[in-house]
Amino acid sequence: MDLREIIKLANGILLTSGIDTNIKISGGYGADLMSDVLAASQPDAVLLTGLTNPQVVRTAQMAEFRAIIFVRGKQPQSETLLIAIQENIPLITSPLGMFELCGRLHHAGLQSFESNESQ
């Protein structure tokens, strides 16, 4: 699934202008604990989270996530936005809650990366 389709499904708004959204996303992961994200991450995924601090971008970068969606309409801190632009990681905000957005994306065919078990 490409990121533009994910943004549409999320009723999302791209916060990082100038960053390419024509990228392939292989799966998704929803979490607020960055230790969980690192423990179960897989490359080329989108991260759904309610955290907006700079550590979210650093974690996503280490785990090779392709994009971050902030749920519940949350807005990133200015430092978070600057780091994302520097690292070329798209940031999106969605008015949807994490449960609903995970369900929408999974229902639309995006693979869940919630565990390390093979699908």
C-alpha cells in the first residue's frame, strides 16, 4: 500500500511538506512504548502513535519505519518536526484514535506488524 492511500484512509494531514509520499508501506504497527516498537519492528512500516516527542522520530529511524502517524489529532513538538524533515520521515496527523485507525488500515489490506510471528 502506498503512503498516499494510507493518508487518505486515516483522514490524515501531512505535516512534513516537501517529503515524498509516493512510498510503499509494507505493514503497520501501533504503540506508545518505544521499547515495544524496537522489540517488534519490521522495516518499511508505518508507526501509529500518540507520542509526539523527538524520540519517536529517532526510534522510527532506528527501526527503519517509513512514516509516522500521530493519532487523536495530536501535533508533534517543533523539534520533532525538524528532525523528521532532516531525516526525510513523513509525519501525518489523524483525527482517529489508534484502535480505529489500526482497524481501518488492516481492513484495507495493510499487514499487521504487531508481533514477530509470521502471518
